[in-house]
Amino acid sequence: MMPKIQRALLSVSDKTGLVPLAEALASAGVELISTGGTARALRDAGLKPVEISDYTGFPEMLDGRVKTLHPKVHGGLLYIRGNDSHEAAMRSHGIPPIDLVVVNLYPFEQTVAKPGVCLHDAIENIDIGGPSMLRSAAKNHESVTVVVDPADYGEVLEQIRACGGTSLELRRRLAAKVFARTAAYDAAITSYLSGVFEPAGGGLPKSLSIQAPLAQTLRYGENPHQAAALYGRFNDFFQQLHGKELSYNNILDLTAAANLIAEFAEDPPTLGILKHTNPCGVGRGASLRAAWDAAFATDRQAPFGGIISVNRVLDGACAEAIAGIFSEVIVAPEFTSEALEILQKKKNLRLLKLLKAPLHGGAWDVRSVGADSYLLQERDSKAATAGGLKIVTRREPTEEELGAMLFGWRVVKHVKSNAIVYAKSDRTLGIGAGQMSRVDASRIAVWKAGEAGLSLRGSVVCSDAFFPFSDGLIAAAEAGATAAIQPGGSVRDPEVIAAADERNLAMAFTGTRHFRH
């Protein structure tokens, strides 16, 4: 069944593609009904839409809050074509059919994303009439075509030009898209108002709504036998400049890399190399090339097939060095033309421009745990400062040791637990990740440093959680560490502190644990 489209209602806040759409509809003999700013845009283009108040015979009121909430609108959308009683009611009240609805909603999400937005502005950007029209039209998709996304204008027009109407298959797809959009819109409103109206410290939402549009399908998931897709606003944060399509694992790794480098956003040139979401080397220097040398020196094996992130415009000198090994992805705030020329010679290397840090996407982390259940937590955004450290040993750290503590502490926060990082003030020296015991993590970090030919003498050992026994600290001291930074909080803290004092180590407690599972 392909009902002919004779009358369309257009009411959009996003005017993308509006005029060409309306011109094509008018050329096809479709009567145009419109509202407010949409009607003005159409008149400015030389079209003659019927104003909604003229159509309904009822003026807009309450500063535009009431304009489309009228039986002549919703009756024209909702009545079942071919139903005798519905047809009789429409004739009795003089309500003609509306066959096409083109509506997108007030920009609530964009409004509340603005820094310092006031509650009044947020409330005024809650659309009432738009979702109502969309839902009415989508419910009656057997007869009514409803469009919420300008990206769908082309396909709708193509079918109208070909046969005067749209196919049931298309109307069904568009209706499903409408309900996804209105659900996401309501979820955004719920999230914002819950945050504003909940008592201070109320924190966690009473319910969790997850609505995210399909961004792209992926070739497969973590393994070839697993289907996968990417949802949400990923493309608001990253722009791919070169290389083949991103994989599921690429996306996990590059977001981890972007989060790591965000820790060093205000630092001198800094570069991180990651593999399987774990840092395998982080360096800082007078240039990105110097930072690369420091990071790559930590581990010259793991970076092959890894992910690289930088906190500065990637230049030709650094690109030339990186090009010496195989990498999967490079993430940078920008690339110079020279860097692009060098790196684009590798057709499979993905180059991504970081538009904004993923941490700016919201205050919460959400994880699926199966069984239709989710975990929600605040993002781990707490940072350590020199003034916030508690020195618990007899010896105070030197200025160099203090710098290494703060550098390594930012790295260990991004290493899977149990996590140990040996660091200097400008680079990592050895990293042990994801072990079942902290001693094993420390042994791996020491071994990796040895494999890389790096001395740990005078280094700082950083631990994401407290040392439960003194053995881990003693092992670090024997490896050459002269200082340590850890959260503290173990019942054996006095024993660990005593072990540090016996070996003349300086040790700082942060009071904050950084487990990463």
C-alpha cells in the first residue's frame, strides 16, 4: 500500500535541507502547512505555506507553547484511513488528512551542554508539540510518513517523485527511528532535570536510560565470530583523517589513549603508546620527537601494532620517527601537512583528529555486566597535586622525585590493576599491568625495564592501590627505586613505612585508589 501524499506539516528547529525538501514537495503538488520560524524560512524562499494558526483556526498562544496541540492536527495524523467511524468523524469535524510530518525537536541536548546554562533556558527548550506530532504520526505509520532526521529527506523525496507516496517498508523504518529519537530526547531531559532537582549529594539516578543512535556497523567485535556496532556521539569527539575503517578493538584502544593523554593536556609535549588499553610507554620532552624517544624507550616490543596519542600538533619530525614501526592508530589534536604526507603513505594506519577529550562526554561511566544489568559510576577524574600528598617517611622526596611521583601517578591511573609503574619525572621506565598480585606486577615492571636496557636506579615506584605487605616495596627498593607513591590505607601501612625508612626511601600517600578493572 502506497498512499498518496497530499498534505505535509513541516516544523523544524534544524533547517538543514528544509527549503529543497519543501520546494520538491510543492512541485509534486503537496500542500504545505508550517509553523513559526519554519514558515518564515519557507516564505523567504518564495514558497507559500499555510500557517498552522490559519489551518487550525486557533491562534498560537502562551509565547508559542501551544500551537500544534489541536484536534485538527492530531486528528489528521491519527485517524485510520478506511475505518468508517474514523472517516465519518473526520468529515463531521472538517478535518482533512495530514500524510507527511517533518519535525525535528527543540535543541534541548545542545542547550544543556552549554557551560553555565540556566534552568529557564533548559525548560524552554523542552519540546512538547514536536514529540506529540512525531508520536501521533509514527503510531499511524500504516498511512502517515514521518521524518525526524534530515538525512532521510532524500529517500522520502525519491519515492514521492516516483509514485506520489512512500512504501510501507520505509514508513516502518522511519517510525521506529522516531520512537528512538523521542526516547533519547526524554532520557536527556530526565538526566538533566534529575541532576538539577535531586538534593545535593543525591548523586545516582533512580533509573538508567541508555539511548544512542547507530554511528556505524563494525566488521566484527573483539573476535571475528562476534557481530558488533558503534553507537552514540563518537564522531563528535573524533574525526578520522586517513586509514581503513576502525575496528571494535581500535575504538576501545584509541579512547583509552585519548583519556590517558588528557591527563597531560597542559604539560609540555607528551606522547603515550598503548596496547590493549594499557600504556606501554609515556614520555615528555621539549618536542614530540623527544617525547616519542622517551616513551618508545620504555618498551620497544609492545608498541608494534599499538595506539599512539599526543597532546600537541603532530609534526613531521615525530611522524618520521613513528613511521619507523607499525602502528594501528594515531590520535592527535591536529597534524601538520608534513606529518600527514609522511603518515598517509601507510594506507592501513588510521589517523584521528581529537576534537575534544572523551572525558567531556559526561560525568559517568556505564558498563554492561550481562543479565540485562549495568554498572554506573562516576568517572575517575581525581588528580593528585604536590600539596595534596602526605609524606609518611622520615625523608622528604627531592624535587626530582616529587616530579616523578606526579608524572607516574597520572600514568598508573590508566594501567589495569594490579598496576605498578616505575617512572622518572619525564618518562616511564617499566610498567606491570593486570596481575593477580602486586608483587607480580612489580616483577614484570622490573623485567620490562631490564629488557629495554633501562636502569631503575633513582626511579619512583607508583602503585594504583596500597601495598598490602612490605615485600612489594622492598622489591622496588632492591630494583633501584628511591621513592614511592601509593594510596595508603592498609592495616600494614606502619610495616610498609618502616621498610621504606630502613631503606631511606621517601614515600607519599595520596589517599586515593585508582583500580581499573
